[in-house]
Amino acid sequence: MKSTTRVLKSALPLYREGAGPKAVLILHGYNGYPHDMYELAERLHSEGYAVAVPRLPGHGTDAEDFLSSGRRLWYRHMRDEYLNLQSRYDEVSVVGLSMGGVIAILLAAEFRPAKIVLLAPAVAVRKAIFYFTPILKFILPKIKRKKDGPAEYDEDRKVLQREYWSHYYSKTLAELNRLSSAAKKRLGMVECPVYIMVSEADRTVPPSAMDIISAGVSGRVTCVTLKKSPHVFFDGPEKDFVLDKVSDWLQE
């Protein structure tokens, strides 16, 4: 049977060659898509960086594709993207949002990026359901959730709402759970400078994620707490502040 899976235009990867020897790998989060990170990528590219915003396998397509993915596929794909940049540029940094931040920690533990930026890193999650997914995936594979977002969506976001955001998928959440646990166990192996940003208004990742990482990593840590931003900071009222702070810190 011919597959009907297709990638949404706003979920397509974004790649920009840089004017110098530095590159930044930019990772979106669980249930997210590359468009979440486009604006940051364009900002960094305008400042001379090469940028890569890959699409996590199973994301930006449909629920069936999503459920066929998992932590090994997610990490392997982003590991390959890091290695591709490392082979072409003298210095590679990693920026990750949510699960992208978890993957950034694992990359920093395995390799030696110049710096990592962790935006709402999912080493802790507010919703209790997250911690029960290793069992729930056998009992309740799909759990309906309340709509948590703008009243109106563009066409691509309507698809994402239907395929990804209308339910909790216990199987893939359990995969994120295991990925998060692995990242926490490897924090002591992270020796590069680390920039952590969390938000008090984030309904997904609590500010305590910052404390977990700060206490565990070996490298220098810079911490910032936002007041009003939702989980995807670039959708919130402090977007410009986030763009400025991340850009400034990477250039230090």
C-alpha cells in the first residue's frame, strides 16, 4: 500500500551556510516542528553562523508516523546532524528546546560542542501522566487532552493539532521519559558552557529543571528565568528577549 505520509511545509528542515567557522545545531522539541526554531535560526545566520534545524523523525507528518518513531531514532538522527556539522565547521554549538534540550545534553556528554543552550529542557515535566507512561503505554496508548493553544491555527497547525496535540500518546511519551532519564544520568559528563532558560509560565517544564541541570553538569552554567513565556518561548511575549539573550551568549 502506498504511504500517504507527507511532511508539512513548515516542518521542513532549514539549513543555512555560514560566513565563518562556527555552526549551530538547533533542535525542536517533542510534538514540535522545525518552524518553532526558524526565527532563532535566521537570527543566528544573520550574525554569521551556519545553522541547521533538522526535523525529528516522526514529527511534522502524522500520528501513525509519530508512533513508529522513538528515542533511538530521534537521537541517532540528531547525532548524525551534529557529526555532519562537525566535519565542516571548526566550532559547533547546540541549541535545544524541550526534548531538543534533552538531546543537546546527550550530545554534549558524548562529544565536545563549544556550548549548549537549553530552552525549557524536559529533564522534568509538570504533568504526572509523564512518569506513568512506561506502564500506561500497555493500558492506555492514547489519552485525549484539552486543547492548549491559540483559538485559531494556520493550516499546518490544524494538522498538527489533529495528529499530535489532541492526544497524549503513551508510547512516545515513554520514549521521551527514557531519553530524559538517560540525559540526567550523563549530566556529569557535560563539560562545555551551558546556558539554561526556563519560564515560570511554562505549563510543561517546571523551573526546577534548571536546578537539576545546574547541580549535575561540570561546565560553567548561566541561568535565566522568564516570567510570561509559554513552553515554546518563541510563541510568547518575551520572544525578542530570548532571541537577544541566546544570540549574545553564543557570541561571548
